[in-house]
Amino acid sequence: MDIVQETVARPAIGSLHELVSAGGVAVLSGAGLSTESGIPDYRGPTGQARRAEPMTYQRFVGGAEARRRYWARSHVGWRQIGQAAPNAGHRAVAELERRGLLSGILTQNVDGLHQAAGARRVIELHGGLDRVVCLSCR
């Protein structure tokens, strides 16, 4: 039994099988999908949002000190993301896409794990860490 069959065969989500099989379904994913891969969620009990004030775009571009604080904070997360591998959830979504059952995948995650699992049509709402660009270099 493959990962999609294992997931949709469970009685509690049988109606999900009907919905996905009908087509025209988009997936919207967030941090919870990647926690099994070792990446903590942003807003959970121990998430980054609870430990530090979120950085706004205006503050980020407003001064070098704000950017230094942001990148120092982000550096810790990069190591976790760099070591993470797609989990069963990422692989199931990629397989649904491969079978033509999804119209698209939208994610709030910046970890690239959907793509690492094989998904191709992914819209990253917050961008991706693989495409970070220095403001002085653009």
C-alpha cells in the first residue's frame, strides 16, 4: 500500500478521498506539517513568535542593526532546516500532485521540504530560504 492509500484509506477521512478524487483541490500548508521533520513551528508554545517580536519589512529595511538582529536569529533556524528531510505528509502531498489530484500547493513554510519531496507546483507565500538575497547586493 502506498502513502496516499494509507492516508486516504482510514475511515475517519474517507470523505477526503472523495474530495481529492474529484479534483480541483489545493493544499495550504503551514509550520505544523514540518514539525515532524524537526522544524519547530513559529507560533507554537515554544515557537519563535513567542520568544521575539516579529520583524516587519519596514524595520528590516530601516536599519542595519535590525537586519543584524534578524539574521543572527535566523541563523539558528537555518541549521535545523538544512538538516531536515521531508516527512510522510510532504511525500503524500507530492504524490497527490504527481497523480494530478491537486490544482496547487500553497505553503507558509520557507523550508523547501515540499519540493524536496518531489512537489513541483509550490507557491511559497513567505518565500524560501534557498533564495535569500542581500539587500546590498541587489
